[in-house]
Amino acid sequence: MDQLITICSRMYTLQRLPLSLVDGKGRYLHSWPETYQHSIRPEMSALVIQDFILQGRDPLHPLISLINKGFFFGVLQIHPDLYLIIGLVSPYRHSRQELMEMCVETVFPEQMQRFCDDAMQAPVLTLQQMRAYVAVLTQLFSGENIPEDNILFDDIESRENTSEKNFSTMQFRQREDLGEHTKLGYENAFRQAIRIGRSDLLMKALASSAGGSVGVMSLNELRQRKFMFISLATLVSRAAMEGGLPEETAYLLSDLYCQKMDMLQSQSDFDRLSIGMAMDFCDKVAKNKLSEHVSPIIRKALNYISVHLHEPISVEDLAAHCGLCRRSLSIRFKKEMGLGIVDYIQQEKITEARFLLDHTNLSLPQISAHLNYSSQSYFTVQFKKIIGETPERYRNRPKNN
């Protein structure tokens, strides 16, 4: 065990890729970073190990699982009662808000911020890089050089919550008549909504009638569904690239969705994943457009603030991190972001406070302390200044508001 711990510790030091040793019941023995073993709910790691066993995997046949929002992790078995969990990782950098939304049901609320801090420092890895990494670790611990085909890529969760999008998947499904093909105007509206990052227009396009049907590409029903999905993935990824989404991000995201699709069987699952994919691309185009005007220096400052949000952040430290003097950074930040550094930090803190008020049972003193406010009263003052009501009133507001 000592040698195993040494190897994992050194691998984490080299790559900053999270690693966790758990037993057959998913109980944490060690983790790198250490916060992971105190952050993740034990029932979640138990489900991960149970899924590995149910999938029929073994020490020479590891598993890589995809979960919501494009995150994935690897699992390999070291001996019958010892497993290594690798990750979470993603092929593209996520915002702090996306991380919090992903881990709200997985991580203890009081540990959410520390978990996000560590997760944001994990490397960006493509699925192919993750496969190679899992293969190397398997060889280290088993002594066997396994082919990457031994590594199963699977989806253990399907969390596309399309009810929040407020439209029916039945309207999205192409009619099964063999009449005219889908009208070009429908496709153009669909592409344009993604290209400009307008989710409201995309919802309208998805909910409207396509005015025809998709051509028959296979007489096999399942293969027809897969061909339709691949065609849609091509369409939305190209539209997203035309809207400014980086090619590498678009291709990687398209590959992940196609790999996820390959595990599906029912039409309803195809519909849900199709809608989720289209909305995901549209949202990423919108976020990318918002950041287009931001220079690399200011983006570096924003990333630093996001990672250290619950710590004291001085303008001097931020300027030193960006390689500028305080005055130069303050001027550039205000010019590009439209508000000062201190105001931006307050805005981000209150955004996180709203999330914690909405999705956790943390008390106001706990939230105030997590966000490094000097007192709960000062937190309340800042919250009301930005939101227009106190944290207590915000939390107790009618749910349909």
C-alpha cells in the first residue's frame, strides 16, 4: 500500500489530475487532493464502484464514465477490494458556476467551494488523453500493457433536464411520414439560433413544426436514429463554430455527445440527448461571445478570482498574478468589464451565495463565512445592495418566482 500511495502522490504532483483510492464499498482511503475524500458523498463513490462491477470490468478492463456537462472520470481495479478513481476531468475549461451545478448532488454543501477550487485546477484532458492515462496507470499497477480497446467508455448518468426548457420532446421528433424533407427555412432558423447563441430562439425552433421529415438513411430503426443524431451533431457543431466557438471545443463536445448517443436505444432517450446537445452548444456560443472582448490578461484575472473566490483577494495580489501594477490592472479591468475589480468580486460572491441559498440548506452564517465576509450583517448588506432583497427573503421567496 505504501508504494501505491507514493505512486499516486507523485502522479498527482506531476499532472494535478485528481486521484482517489477507495475500497470495494466506495469508502475513501486516500485522495489527491486530500479535500476530495472529505467532499464527495460516500454513496456517490459507492455507486461508482457498483457500476464498475455491474459492467463486468476487472483489473485489465478499466472503465471511463461520462456524466453531465461533459465531465468524465476513470475507474480501475487494483485488487478485489481496492479501486482507483481518476478525475473528474473535462476536455474544456468550465466556469465555477458550471462546476457547482454539476456537483450540487455529489458534494457536501459545506465542502462545495473547496471542491470547486481544487476541481478548477485539474488539467483539461480529451477523452483520448484520458484513455492513455488510464492505460498507463493500469500498466503501472498490473504490469500488463493493455490495448486501449480494453477501456470501456460508458455513461452512468443521464441528467438532461429538458423540463426546464419548457417545450415538448414530441415536437422536436421528426414526423415519421415519408413526405417532403425538412424545410430549409426550419434548418436555417435552427442554425441561426445556435450561431448567435440565442437559446430563446432555439427553443422556438425546436418547438415548431419542421414541415417535413428526415430522409431514410437506413431501414434499421436504431441505425436510422444514430445517423440522424450524427447529422444533427454535425449541424450544431458547425453552427457553433460559425458563431465563434473554438473548433477544438466544438469537435470534442460533438465527439462526447456521439459517444454518449452510441449507448442509447429508445427514441425518447435520443430526443432528450438531441435537445440537450443543441442547447449545450447554444449556451457555450453565448458564453463565448460574452468573453470575446476580454483580453488574455483580464481573462487571467477572472480565472484567478474564480478559483480564489472564497479567499481574501486583494487588488495587489491580483495585479501581481497578472504581471501588472495595481493601477494598470484596475484601469484595464474597468475598461473591459465595465465595473471595478472590487465590484466584480462582490458580484461573483453574491452569484455564488444565490446558488447556495437555492440549492443547499447551509445557514446564512455558514454561507457568509464560506464567502469570507467579515460578518453576516456585512454579507446581508452586500446581498441586498446587488439583489434588492435580504438573503432571508430571497431564500423564502415563492418557488415559482
